[in-house]
Amino acid sequence: MVRKAKVEFDELPPDNFDPKNPYGDPVAMLEYREHLVREKWIQIETAKIIRERLRWCYRIEGINHHQKCRHLVDQYLEATRGVGWGKDARPPEFHEPKKAVEAE
């Protein structure tokens, strides 16, 4: 039995996913959803790593942390912008269509 030296992940969304008809190919839809979840987790973990570096910088720099850690604050704010699991963070093709109210 031979082990691979490196684990490889497919980082691209599936080619056969159609956003206009997401339920046309259920396998492609699930692969696309897994792709979105994987990308979201990568963003969250990146923000956690930057936050840990920022904590370390605050402890080491002490009173000068406002000046010396500013670049990490900027990176952390940029990494946390738009990260979340709410419905607004999902792509528009996964939102339910709005139903028109019929006038009586």
C-alpha cells in the first residue's frame, strides 16, 4: 500500500453546476454547497490565525501596540468582513424566490 505524499483538494466549484437550475443536477448542487462551506471555513480559520497573531503582538509590544500592531488590526478587520453563516452571506441562487402577493 502506497501513501500519497500530499493530500490534494479540488478548490474549484463543480463545472456542471447551473445556478439558474440548481436542482437540475443534485450531485453538482451538493458539490457546490460543499465548496461554499469549505471556502467559508477557510475564511473563518484565516481570521482565527490573524486574531491569534494580533493577541501575541498586543502582549509583546505592550504600550506601543497601537503603532506596531496596526497592520494586523487591518488584516483582521478585512478577514472578518462579510464572514458569517447568515442567509445574506449565501449566493443569490440559493435564496428562495419571492412570491408575489395576489391582489383581491
